[in-house]
Amino acid sequence: MDYFDRFAVPHPSPAIYASMVAIGLTMIAVVAGITYFKKWGYLWREWLTTVDHKRIGIMYILAALLMLFRGGVDALMMRAQTAIPDNGLLDGQHYNEVFTTHGVVMILFMAMPFIIGLMNIVTPLQIGARDVAFPRLNAVSFWLFFMGAMLFNISFVVGGSPDAGWTSYFPLASNDFSESVGSNYYAISLQIAGIGTLLTGINFIVTILKMRAPGMNLMKMPMFTWSILITNFIIVFAFPVLTVALALMTMDRLFGTQFFTMANGGSDMLWANLFWVWGHPEVYIVILPAFGIYSEIISTFARRNLYGYNSMVISMVAISTLSFIVWAHHFYTMGHGAMVNGIFSITTMAIAVPTGVKIFNWLFTLWKGKIVFTVPMLYSLAFIPIFTLGGVTGVMLAMASADYQYHNTMFLVVHFHYVLIPGTVFAVLAGFTYWWPKMFGFMLSEKIGKWSFWFITIGFNVTFFPMFITGLDGQARRMYTYSESTGYGPLNMLSFVGAIGLAIGFALIVYNIYWSTRYASRNISNDPWDARSLEWATHTPIPEYNFAVVPTVASTEAFWDAKKKGFKLFGGKVEKIHMPNNSGVPFIMSCIFFVWGFALVFSMWIIAIIATIGIFACMIHRSFEKDHGRYISVEEIEETENKLRGAK
Amino acid sequence: MKIDNSLPLEYSTEENRLKIFGFWIFLGAEIALFATLFATYFVLVDGTGNGPTGEHLFKVPTLMFQTIFLLTSSFTIGLGINAMRLGRQKATIGFFIITLILGLGFLGVEIYEFVEYVHEGATIQTSAFLSSLFTLLGTHGAHVTLGLFWGTFIIMQIKKRGMTPETTNKAFIFSLYWHFLDVVWIFIFSFVYLKGMM
């Protein structure tokens, strides 16, 4: 039995045991349900083996929504614990685990995949392509991310959660101070998911640079595609740093190397530097696509061209460059001297300039526009003032000398929630609602959507605004409790009330999906929002080849100009279309990656070696496989096209 | 599949062109990866603790053998690609085999060198300097090892299937990878060994 002791949770509580039972029952229910409805074949053929960018995108979004609720429950637990002084709901260890997993899950397993999901669905359509450059690789990306996320999520019932914060600073995350396997889970699951993300980056750079429709030069691309291109460049140059940092961390923890140790020449601050050299660009990986989404939505619902297209592009490029030279602002208090702090202070503040340009561009787009208040537009309109508040507090934090006051307080926590929630979360919710009809062929209820919008926006401000005050007053982040005499009690209670509002808002989104799936009208046009870019020029639902004829583009707003000025989009003749074949190997290989990761977490070397061989076997199989794809014939295309046209 | 006969075989289809371009982007990511490892090494190079320093460890003969093997292999793979462009299958395979043998020679010397280090009491656990040294060299060595397998499989495919757009595309991409390993070695040679011995 000793062998199995390692899988026990080191610091259990009734809630964790209850979760174990719940996870077990859910798994059994899912397997039983699929078997009962005989859906295994369907699941395998249509989803697990798919290489279609639209389906992969949908799977990304589903996984991201699941993770949103996992991270959301963590957040609620934190708010409940700190709602009253000296609360005993969670103890210190559990609180550490909860804020660690909240951070990791929300950034890496919610925000990133949600954005990558939208990017998968929309980008090839916006550039008039039939799929991404490497469809099979795209499936590998998704399944690696998914298995990484699953590996991370089982940590709290098998072996113990990571508890060193989402930044996992050394020496705290070393074996001396984090004895459980939790930090191994952190290093290895992020590594697996990170490889997937890197592959996505390569895939989309090639797709966008090489597969645009004829006539669409770079400066005619829709703004969302621009933001995705820049984001993927950041991914390709930032993620290798994370790969190395996590590998060094793994070696320190498993093989006794001395990278981040305190003795034998190691440097614990090296970790902080490596982490943030990746970590700060990561912030822009999740925010730039959000800017792209807002640009699309604001221009669609203000019924105006995007103001300042060129300056939008230039400012995004500027932000992406600056994002690589600001990392030390995360630890001004490390003590690297006035010179270094001064330089990083200036580069950080410089980011406010291109960001400000973008804010003004959106405002000028709205100026004199005929604004339609749909749910996506409401999120976009709420984003502008709230995000500005987050941005301005960012400039406050950028001032190195003042930062000694704010460092490690709730003020910092609110700052990044004020940028990430209206920035990324509102954007993905807006994009999700906006592109939903294109994905599924019906609209989400505007009425329920507006209710959830108001709950989320008001709930968000009620939750986080009080923390600006307690933060300036000195309330430290990551403290599981405080005494009554500090006076933080009432404002923290207010935060908890706001958090419940947020939770209701998110629950309403799920209800909206349920309600609309059952009752919403299927009789919608291909272009229900009267939108402007190419994804609305094809049918709803989208045929697997996206466009029967590749569109020809003559302006930035190709579809709008086709509608209003009579530009001809589809001039060519229907020809047979080459499509890639489905494959089960990406899924199988990622499952082996999961086993590999699990074995490494628990130092089970024999299983790890077998899994490594399995992974290489999958790659060798790919190398020797002859797969020339398949063709869809002209008759087949015309049949599909007539059917889709007839449905309208 | 449309084949454009005005281009070399490895560039002749759309899919091939995408793959080559994609691999260049991947090499960009690899540069970021090795740059991080080099940065780590530079930060920790003086963190020798109680262990030996680079000056004490680095030897000229092993270094010269490794360098000669790897640089020559980069030349022979260039000859291999040249033969491939001329459509000479046997010469291509021959040069690829020579390349891999030289790569194997490099790897052999590197493993010998690692064993020597360990005998002198310099293990990956001894000091931060040695951790970063072994990791940097080891990552490069692991890339070479992977390349040996990869190259072998490509030779097998050329032999079996002939010089098709697919096989030449794979061979060309492999040659990019191999040249890249050479470039990384030049940096290791200069900034790890030479600088360490001075």
C-alpha cells in the first residue's frame, strides 16, 4: 500500500473528499451517458479526431468555459473566506492552494484557450482561407492544452494542489518549502499546455501570412486578424522562455540541480526574471486579441469604419515590442538599483501611449455613429471606461518609488483584475455572443444576455473597487485572514456581495445557452448583425470548406463594401477542394503526454520512459504515414451550397 | 495537388512552401529557447559554489573533435541538398549518411566529455554553474540525438519512395534543422568554451 500513499492529498478536508466523490460520479455519469446514447462513434469521428478549425475552436471554448467555472469557484471561496475578519472557512494552506489554482486556471486554462478558440473559428474565415496552414498540428495543439489542463486540475484530489502562487517564486516553490508534488504538477502541466500554445503560434503566423484571400494585403486585414497575427508573434518568442523556466524548475525539483537554490551558486531571482520575461508578454497575449474583438464589434455596431486603422496597427506592434522590455516592473522591490528600476519604469509607462491611442480610436469610431446596443456592444462600451481605470492604476504602479507602497497589496490585485476582466473576460464574452450565430446557427437571447451583462458589470465593480481602498490602506494580497482591528471587514464583505453578483451573471450565461438552444429561432440570415468582415459572407452553418469559391478582396471592410458598394466577392468558378483527413493520432499522443506528465509528477520513472517512447512512436508514425488528404468534388460542393441557400 | 515545376522539388507544392516557412518560424522559437538557456548560463557562470570552474574543466582536444565533426557535417548536408537539387538520389543518401555519422561522432565525444566531467566530480547537482552548463550542452546534444533519428527516417523514406515532393521537402527541412544546430554550436564554442578557457 505504501506505493499508493504518494497519491494521497497531504492536507485534506471534507470539501476535497466531497470533490473526489463528485468528480468520480460525474465521470461515471458522462461515460454511462455516452454509452447509453451510443455516442462513442460520433464523438470519435466528429470531435476527437477532427482537424477542422471550427470544431477545434468550439472545443477550446467549451474547455475554457469549464475552466472559467473552476477558477470562479476558487474566486468565490477566496471572497467568502475574507468576507469577515478571522474567518475559519479555509485554513492558510487551503487558501494558498485556492489562490494559486485560481491564477493559473484563469490565465492559462481560461483566458488563453478562450482566445485561441475564437481565433481558431474566426481567423481563417476572416482571411478567406479553407483551414489553418497545418490542420493536424492544430489538433495536436488543442489536445496538448486540454491534457495539460486536466493534469493540472486533478492535482487537488491526487497528491495535492500547487500552493506557491501562480508565479511559483523560488525558494518558496523549491522542495524545501513546497514538499508536496503540487509544484511538480504546476511545472509539468504548464509545460504540456505550453507546447500546444507554441505550436498554435507557429500555425497561425503561417496561416495569416501565407493563406490570405487574393487582394487582401496586410493593410487590408480585419483588425481582429491583425491582433491575432501580432499575438502569435508574441507567443512564438515568449513561450520558449516559459518552456526553459519550467524545465529548470522541474530539474531543480526532481533531479536536484541548483538553478534556483540559495546555496551552491544558484539564484532564486533568476526564476522571477525568467517567469516574467514570459509572463509580461503573456499579459499582452490575452489582451491584444481582446482589442481586436472590440475593434470588430465597435465598428459593426456603431455602423462606421474603424477610426485610425493604421494607428491601430502601429500601436499594437508598439505594444508587442514594449511587452518584452518591461518585465522587471513586477519586482521593483527586489533591490536592483535606481538605474534598472528607472529604465523599466519608463518602458512601462510608455505602454500607456499606444494603448491610449487605441482608446481614442474606439471613441472616435463611436463618435457620430448610429450605435446599436446589442449585448456584444454593451460589453465593448463598458470595457472602455473600466479598462481605462485599470490602465491608469497601471501607470501608478509603474512608478518604481511609489510601487514600494503598493507592492504586494490588494491595490495591485485590483489593478490587474481591472485590466484583465474588462479587457479579456468582457472581450471573450462579447466575442462569444457576437460569433455564436456563426458557430451554431442561432442567436443567444439578447434579453438574458443583457441581464447577465448588468450582473457581471455591476458585480465586477462592487467586488473589486473596494479593494483599491483596502489595498492603499495596506491590506496584503494572499493573506488568508485579517483581524477585526484592521477595519478591512466591511469593504471585504461588500466585495463578497459583488462576487455573488458576478457568479449570478456567469450562471445566467449558462442559462442563456440552455434557453437559446431550446427556444431560439433557427431562421436567421448569414449575417444577422449586419457586419463587415468576411466570416459573415459564408453560409450559416458554415460548410466544412468555409467558402465554395475563394473570395477576392478589394478593401479593408470587404464584406461591408460588397453589400453597400456592390464590390464582387465571389468571382471565380467552383472547383474541387482539397481537404485534410481526420486523424486520431493527435488525441492519442496527447493522452500519452498526460500519462508522461503524471508519471513525472510522481517520479515514476519506468512509466515516464515508456510514455516517452510512446510519444516518439506517434511522431514516427506521422513521419512514415502517407496522407494526401481528400478532395470534395464540384457536384458535392454544389449540392451543399444549394441546400444551404435553400434553407434561408 | 498542383506541382510548380519551375521551383525546386522541395518548394514545388503549396503545402511544401507552407511547411518550409512554418519551420523557419519554429527555428525562431528555437532561437528564443537557446537564447534563454545562454542567458541562464551567463547569469550562473560564476555560481561555481564548491565545484570546479570552467577553466578547470574545459579541454581543448574534445572541443576540437566536437567542433570539427559538427562543422563538417553541416558542410556534407549542404552537399547532400545540392545533390538532391541535381536529382541524384544515391549521392543525396550518401551525403546524408556521412552527415549522420559525423553527428554520431560529435555525440560520442560529447558523451565521453560528460563522463569525464562526472569523474572529476562535476555533476549536474554540484553547482549552479554546472547545472546550467549541462543543461545548455545537454539540450543541444538532445537536439543532435533527435536529429540522428529524424535523419535516419528520412533516408529510409528517400530510399523507399524516391525523390518526391514530400521526401525532398522533409530532407530540406531536416537540413535547415541541422544547420541550426551548427549555429548554436558556434555560440557554445565561442561563449562557453573559449570564454571559459580564457
